[in-house]
Amino acid sequence: MSNSEVPTGCIILEFHQTCTLYGGQSDSCESIERIQARKLKDLDWIRLTDQRFCTKDRQLDILVEKYLLEKFSTYFRALNSFREADCKRISVDWDVSLFSILLKLFHCGHFDISASKVAALLETSVFFGVDEAIDRIKTWVTLTSSTKDPREILTVLKNLPVIWDASHRFGHSSLLNFCAEFLAINFMEARSMSTFNNIPHRLLSACVDHIQLTVYSEKDLLDSLRCWCEGQDWVDEAEEIISERVTSIMNKVRISLVPLCVLLAHYPSKNCLDCNNRTIRITHYLEYLDLSGCHEVDDDMLFQSSASAPLAAHCTSVPPGDIPTGHIIESPISAFRYREPVRNPKWPVIPKFGNLKTVNLSYCNKISEDAILLWLREACPQLTEFYAKNCPQIGFTFLPSLAKECPNLEAVDISLDIFNLEDSNIYKISTEDEIEARTIRRNFLLWGVYPMFQLTSLSLRGRSEVRDNVFNIIAANFRGLVDLDVSNCRMLTDNGLSEGLKRLPKGLHSLRAQWTSFGPEACKELSSPTNIMIVRNDLHILDLESCHGLTPEGIASILKKETTLSTLNLGDTTLNDFGLYLFKGRRLRKLCVRDTKVTAKALSFVLRNNPGLTSLDVKGCKSACIDGYDLLLRDTYDLERRVDNIEIQTSPHSVSSIFQELESLHLLEDFEVGWRFSLLALEAMKPSSKRVRRLVVGVGGGMCNMGLQKISNYWPSLERLSLCFQIIDDDGIIQIVDGLRSLQILEIQNTISHLTPKGVAALVDRCPPKLVRLKLDRVATGMSDGDLLQLSKKCNNLASFSLVGCTQLTASSLVAISQNMRALTELKLEECDGLTSSGAQCILDSCKALERLTLRHNGKGLEDSFVMKAKDELPYLWFLSLDMCDSVSCSFETPELARRERPLNTVLLSRCNSPEEGIFPTASTSRNSRPKKRTPRDTIVLRWTRDLTLAYSTKTRI
């Protein structure tokens, strides 16, 4: 179309960069394509605005009415005032697909916008002065900020840095606020994206400062900001600017809400973090609140933070008239009454958070029962999951109250970590309070009024308050329970477990009952259907480790029925070949038969049927021979047996060691073994070695320096290596530290030969960088104070550290541990001469994240009040083991009653026959004379729960 053919009032917009091909409107022989904008239909607009239909080196002429351009665009309105007013053709140097979106707005009133085009459309609208388009972008921003479409959220997050940059360049504050708010609301999704490190510093800073910042926990925010800082390219920045930016962004973390073990691992000095702000970040967008490990959170902090949380229009507060004041409700059961939780008058009115479905208050021991119940009722109407692990202030009577306040609950965990004790040689000194026991039984009878139909998962691990009658009431009221954990509930009997399993109306998917009295009666009930219509054939996880009441026949009856198991743990039980041969499951992923009497033939039978096994534990199984020499020692014969009408044919191949079966376990990642594990077994595992990440070799294994060299070659990505009673010297340690640089857990115990200064130096200088757990028990007996000082500096992120038998250490080493290993959650120091000769107050002052602490035979110097101080000064401590020999007066003060606000539940106090002679001699005498041999006499075991105080005595050292 020539200029003379242009209709009056129209103008040709000429584009040279790209153009769109229309089959019927374009002549392939021409290099110019002509379009009349007002004649375009919907399909034409779609193709014109889509860059996929664009090609280069063509010219596009679009005929447009002048009045439309002047009406919407200040750019073309200005051109009409100058020499271009009489022009019939104007060249537009802009992307045709973007400009076509504006043309569609001019002609049809439709503005097609998406997250990937927002920045470009904003720049286009600003350049051509189209206010209508800018208003449409703002409207899109308003609608998109509250979207819940996962795909749209990810698309916006991906393009957010570009939108922020364009908004910042053109000074649009509304879009800048949108970017900060959208990133704040969807921060948890953004942190998991690969583009998270591309977020500009100003945008991230504005996001963290935003009132709607939604994070599961302050720990997640800390980890995200730290990863962002580490992922930045600071090449062109001055050190002062880098330091200022890192400090400014990290200073926004509220450290009072970060678990101490995480905080001390990364920021031992706390200089760059905010210590004053104690407000929990709660918004109405939050779905999961994780306060686990935040020991400073108390009642007031929980309610004040909820009251000050930003609200959406649909969020409501609890009217003052609806707040209970602590009255008594009469139960339909006339003999009992139910007490409402008491509300503190100073607690403010709080809103309802309708999206909050999961709350984790583990280790929050300063929040009272009443505060938890009231807060859950008022703030979490849709709560489905509640976790309060290691909260001793929560009694077992809390559970029926929780059933009333939160009827939609699906998962509850109120477990306690306790130390496992063998039942043999234990003498009870004092018994539980029967009045409290009757109170628990009485309160649980009220559950008939508030049955929890929705609950599917319940963990009561370590709760000694659970008794037979209470467990039966639980089973009767949990109509949908499929995941049950009653491990370490020592008060439960075999009959009580049997009766409880009988009351469960549905088949379990997961049953964990470690260290309980699970026996023949419970086995009989678990292996039999509840009625004609229901058969228990859907159990996926069965964990009965250390259930010493089990019989081989009871185990066999379970294994015969359960064919869908994916996890099976029967370690330290009476399991034998009879039970394994009856097991016909083919879905096993994890199998533990440690310390049982199973043989290689029966174990091979199970391994052949389960090639997808990822975890195998046969440690302590003497009969499960894993050594190629057995092929030469055993006669070749055929054995034919019948077990319950099942014919089992064993050929010469099935008689061989099970290491031949390990060749087919290509998915094996976790392997624990002991007796007769040798180089031949290691060679046989080579085909399946690529995925192995954790290896434990226990008593009876034949691992030596050559084996460690092969391990380094086969499994360079090994994450855990544990060796006990193996022949390892300096060269073996060098093989470990040089070849296994990905190790996270290194445990070496009781080696046949001790390390020399050469091996100790290699371990100290070349310790794997990712190590979080280190155990050196009777290995580096010659370690000096200087060696330990260097080791503590190199491994300052350790979470667990164990050192036994280092007789050359002095009190300065304990100071080095307290100063450089502040993130420890577990510390064991035993038989280290002089280590506690000056006391251990430095440990209590610095290592605040400790959960388990063992100090035995390290020198007389501990105060009599050490137990009391440890209980008060270590907020996470639940296990403490000491020796009377280390006490200044050969005794320790202990609390008489349970302290509900502290998690400490187990204290072991070992005693020797002659405490005065049982102490290690001082450093001056140890060099000239041999120390006198100690003869352990017994161990006093003190245990506390919220309602009970128990004391035991054992004949041997624990």
C-alpha cells in the first residue's frame, strides 16, 4: 500500500525488526506484509501478538486510525503536534508482538498480560505513554497477588526480578510493592527455585521487611538468606559493600526464634543478628508453623505475636464474649467432670488463621498446657497436624483435651526421648505416684464424649503414663488410626497391646513398638483378622526391635500374614529361619535382623525375593555367614523341608554365603554388618556399590587397611562409616580421611591397634569438611591438648562428639571443646584423665544445644550441684550420665520431683566399689605410676516424667 492509497484519518505503522506471517494475507514472493488493524479477528490478534509466529528480515505495515493512537498514547499525540502530523507512514522501532498488545487494547479493549510479559509491557506502555495499559497492569498486580494457582505463582516468581528492575527504572511504586509482597507471601516456594539467587538485594531486603513475610520458621529464613549470600557473585563489588549487604540482610533474622544447634553452628558470635525482636512471624497465608527448638517461646510471646499478625479481610478474631475464663463443664458421665483450660487475663484477643494446618512446638518447654490448648482453639480452627516432641510440661491428660479442642486432627506426636534400659539386673527403688495414675485413667474415660474420628497417626513414644486401660480407650476412640508408635511405653503389657489392637476398627499401615512387652498375645491379634470382613494385610511398617517377649512362633505368625511390608525391624528378638521362610513379601525396602539367630540360607531366601532393598542390617548375626570361605567348609547337599505345608528346596547355591545375594541388590544404600565380613564379601558387593552411602562394620568383621582402601575406591561418596573392633592403624585412618571426603558420620571404636601421633595428625589436619558426627572411642589414646584444639577448630560444626580413653588430655581441652564446638547436641567424654579436674562449668556456659551429655571418669572436679545446674542451664538436655568418682564429694544432688518445664528425664550415676581408688590419678602421678584399676559396682538410674518419679539400680555399669 503506497502513501497515496492510505485512507483519510489513518496512518501506516511500519515495523522492520520482525513481522507475522499470515497464510491468506501474505504473498510469499513479497517482502512486505500489510495488515488493517480494524479488520483483524481474534485469531489474527493471537498470531500477531505471539512471538513464535515471527520471523526476521521482513517488513510489516499496519494500518491504524490516527484518532485511536492519539486517544490512548501520549507519544503519538505529541507526534501529531510536530512535522509528523501530515505523515502517512511512521516507522516504529519496537517489538511488534508487544506493540500489538497495545493495538488490541486500542481496538478491542482487551489487554493480554502474563507474568513473562509484565516487565516488557510496562516498558512499552511507559515509552508510548499508554496510561490505560499501565492501569491494566496495576489491576493485574492486584488480582495476581492473591492467586493460589501453583503454576501461576511459579511463573510470577521466575519473572519477579525482571518486573522489579523495570518497576525500579520507571519509578512505579505500586509494582515495587507488589514484587516485595508477592515474594514475601510465596517466600517458601521461591527459596526452592533455582532462580532464588537471582533476586536483587533490594528486593530481598524489602521482602524480609514486609509484614506479610510467610516462612515456616526462622530457621528456614536463616538458611535461605545464608544460601543467597553464598550464591551471589561479588566479583565486581568492594569488600566494604559486600560486608554491608551481608550484614544488613542477615541482621533481619530473629535469633530468639532459631534453634540453638543451628544458630551456634553458623553464627557462634551472634554479632550480626537481631537479638531483640521476639515476634513470631505469623500471617494468614501460613500453612505450617515450625517452632521446634525455640526454647525461649513462652505463653505471652505466642499470644502477642498472634495478636499483632497482619490480617486479610476474611480473617476473624475471637469475640471477647466467646473467650472461656476457666469454668467447669459437666460431663455426661456423671462421675467425672472436665476442666476447661484457664485463660490468662493479660493474653490479648487473637485472630483465626484459617490456612494454618500444621503446628510444631517440639522442645518448646516454656509454653503451658492451658496456653497451648487455648491458642490452638482460637487460632487454628483447621488444624490437622500437631507435634510436641520432648515437651515434658505436656502431660498425657493433654491428649483428651486436645481431642475436644481440635476435632479435625489427623496426626499427633507427643513423644519423649528416653534412654533404653535392659530389664535384666534392674531393681526398682521407688514406684510411680498412684494418685496421678488414677487421674490419668479418670480423665481418659471422658474420651467417650469426644472421639477423634479423623486421627490417622499417633506417636506416644517414651510415654510411661500409657497403661493397658488407657491404651484400650485410645484404640476405641481413634476410629481411623493407621499409624501408631508406642515404642518405649514400658507400662504396656502384652495383653494390653493385644486388647488395644483388637479394638482398632481398621488395619494398621504402620506399627512401631520397640522396647515394649509386645509378645505372643499381641502377635496373635496382629496376625488375625478383626472380623470376617476385615483382614490385616496392608501393614507397611513393622518395628518390634528389642521386644524380648516375642516368641519364634509369634513372629512367624505375623510374617506369614503380612506380605505388603516395606520396612521390617526385628532386631534383637527371637527371630529364626522358620519365620523368614514363611515371609513371602516382595516389597521390602528396609530390613533389620541384627542380633538374631537367622542363618545365611534363610536370609538369602528373603533377599532373592526383595531385590529392591535399600537398607540391610545383619550386625551381630553370627549364623548369617557373609564369608566366601564357607563355600569350602560346607558340604554340598540338598535339603528339603516342609513348613506349614510349604515346601522349601535348598540347593548348593542357597547354602552359600549371603554375600552372593548382595550382588543383585543394586539399590542398597545402608548396610550394617558384623561377623565374618571380609575382603571377599566386599569384592562381591562391588556390582551394587555405586549407591551405598552408609556402612557399619561391627564386632566380628574383618576390616583392615586394605579393606578401607577398597571402600575408598568403591564408595567415594560414602556419608557414614562406623567401625568397631577392627584392625586399623595410621595408614587406615589416612585412607579414610583422604579417600572419603563426603563423610558426614565417622565412628571408630575399640580398634585393635591404637593410633600413633602420625595417625592423629592426619585425622586432625585432613578431617572431612562435612563431618557432623565424630566418635573416637579408645582409638587415639595419645591425643594431646594441641591435637584436640586443632580438631575442635576444624570440626566446629559437629553435632555429636565422643572421645574415650584419651589419657593425655587436661582441663584446657575441655575449654577448647566448649569454645569451638558450641553447636554440639551430644557430647561423650570418658576416661580422659584430668579433663574435668577443674570442673565442667565451661560446657554449661557455652554448649547450650546439648541434648545428651556423658562425663565419666575424667577427673575429680565436678560440683555436687552439677546435675541441678545442667538441668537449669541446658534447655534441651534430656539425658545425663555421670560417675560418682568425678564428684568432689563422691555424690551429686538430684531433683526430688519432676520439673515439668525441663526436658531432663534420665540421669545415670555410676559408682565404683572404692570411689577413692577408682579415680584417675593426677597428671603428675600418672606419668610415674600406673593408674589403679576401677571396679564398677552399680548404676543408679533416675527417671522423671511430668507426673512420675522413678528410680532404679543396676548391678553393672550402663
